[in-house]
Amino acid sequence: MNRPELMIGAAAWMQARGWRSKLAKRREYEQSLFEHSLIELDVLLALLPILARPRHYGLSEDEGKILAGAVPAERQAGERQWPASSRRGERGSAAVGRESTQRL
């Protein structure tokens, strides 16, 4: 997987969707959906070599590609839910509930 090409392609795709003007977080600071998603993708791509090691998760290259594609895909699915609560300055709901997290 070519990390620079993937980041450039993802950034272009997100920019074309207008994610620079969509607010993802409004807390101590504001972060656009573009910044939020690109940072998340960058962190995932940095961790994939570690996650691919047999002593960790042993992810295959195809599994890494699926995870990398899932970041913008998941954000795309929720892009319509963010703006209303963000404009009002509300925290919004967590992507994963507290109960689910505790079970894991």
C-alpha cells in the first residue's frame, strides 16, 4: 500500500465532498471533518505495519486496505449527522456506546 498516494487520494476525495467546511468537533478547539478524518487515516496507516506483525494481529495487506477504506466510508455514512449538533455547539453522540466499550 502506497501511503502517500493513499493520503493524497483520500484528501482529494474528502475535499471534493466539502469536508473542509463541515465541522466534526467543537470542544476546546474546532476540527473540520476533513482534518478529523485525514488524521484518523494517517494514524491507522502508521499503525498498520505493527498490526500486521504476527505477534499482534497478523493483518494481511488486504485487511489493511479494507481498514483504510473504512475510515472515509464510515465518515461518509455519518457526514449528514454531524452538522446540526456541531453548529449548535453540542457534543453529539459517541460513535460507540459506553456499554459496548465496557463489554469489550
